[in-house]
Amino acid sequence: MSITIQVTNLQQGYGKNVVLRDINLTVKGGEIVGLIGPSGAGKTTLVSTIMGMLKPQKGTVTVLQQRMPNRKLLGKIGYMAQTDALYNSLTARENLKFFGAMQGLSVAELKKQIPYAAGIVNLNADLDKYVKNFSGGMKRRLSLAIALVSNPELLILDEPTVGIDPELRQQIWHELQHLAKVGKTILLTTHVMADAEQSDQLMMIRNGVAIAQGTPNQLIRNYQVTSVEEVFLKAGRQQDAHTHNG
Ligand SMILES: Nc1ncnc2c1ncn2[C@@H]1O[C@H](COP(=O)(O)OP(=O)(O)O)[C@@H](O)[C@H]1O
Ligand SMILES: [Mg+2]
């Protein structure tokens, strides 16, 4: 499989503040990679850098064989930001039309793709409602539908399952697994262990450092524990011990 995302020796931060240190990540085509870590760990900073919204302080990011930042690639990436960027005075359908058209979809494609994307997140019955009347969870679902509407080869989803109930979460995961099977690449962030367990590859981030990387099963074996959650806790304790010893 080809390499879709390559992050090499990345250091990233804001001004003089260093948030991420020495991050190396390879995401292959057709893979689902989960970035897992507590709030403030640096997950959003990493996906924003991969999207090209932040220029690396050190190191390089390559997406679909192009060095980032690169505006031309944005049309090929379905991006769901952690903070919903929706037009509240428009309906859900109008939002999907607007963002789909921005991604280059024709009227005919929009007609086919909008019900598909809305269906995955159970929003078909709400398509003609105004977003200002949506709950937080509905806005999250609409943001995910927008990321899916253009059928992009790469999906970058920042906390896609926040505020989404377990049943719909499963339905969404079912579709993400299907998309990966047909060759789409998916990078997502989460602090939910259930999401992490569904990923093909995991990168655990804590205090801006990758503390563990591998498939869920590899990690569970290597750390001699029985769950992804225990891997995270054990790797975290090892990081603390290392930091305190100097
Ligand atoms: N725009 C910003 N300016 C300055 N500091 C930021 C900015 N965004 C995030 N940070 C800081 O970077 C660190 C990592 O944040 P973030 O990447 O959002 O973590 P996560 O997504 O894992 O919760 C935090 O300490 C946060 O306060
Ligand atoms: Mg975040």
C-alpha cells in the first residue's frame, strides 16, 4: 500500500511554546489511524499541521506525496475540525451543498452525495432544518457529513464521536471501516478508548510526545496488559517515571 501521510521528526508549537516533540507517523492508504490522548496532549495541533494549517517548527509533513502546507490538496481531504464551522442561518442541506460545491462537486454529484452523507449520521430527516436549531450532537454529525460528502480519499476527523450516542457511534464506525476497506485513508483523534480499539493503528500522545505506537493487539501484547486503556495508563506511568528520573 502507498503512504498517504508521512510525518518526520516533527516539532510543533505556538510561538516559543513547543507542544509536540519529535513526532514520527506513517499512515498507509486504506488504514484507519487513531491519535489518542487526553485533552491538551497535542492531537489537534498535530492534525492541524498535517492539514497544512500550521507550518512545522521543525521536521516535515507529506500528504499524498506533497509537502505540506499545500492549498491544492485541501480539495482531496475531508476534514472535520474539532470546533464545528457551520452556517447557523442556513439549513443542513444548504451547508452540505455549500461545502460540497467548495470541494468541487457538481449539482448532480451533490444530489447523490448529500443523502448518502446525511444517512451515515442519521440526519436525512433533519436536512431542511436550520442549523441554529440543532443540538451540539446534531452539529457534530453535520460536520462529519460535510467531511464525507465529497467522497475524499483522505479523511481527517478531529474528535468525530464527541456528543454522539453509542448506537450512532457504532453505525459511524461501521461506515468508516467500509470506507477503509474500499481504500480510503482515515486519521482521527479521540480520547475514547472504544474508538481507539476500532483503529488499525494507534498513536498515543501524552504531553506532546508519542508514548506508544502500533496496532491495538501489538500494544496490548508488548505492554503485557489486556486492554488499550491499560496500555495507555502503563505507557503514561512509564513516561512519568522517565521524566522524574531526569
Ligand atoms: N492556537 C493556540 N495558541 C497557543 N497555544 C495553543 C493553541 N492551540 C493549542 N494550544 C496549546 O497546545 C497544547 C495542545 O493543544 P491541542 O493540540 O488542542 O491538544 P488536544 O487536541 O490533544 O486537546 C495545549 O497546551 C494548548 O493550550
Ligand atoms: Mg483537540
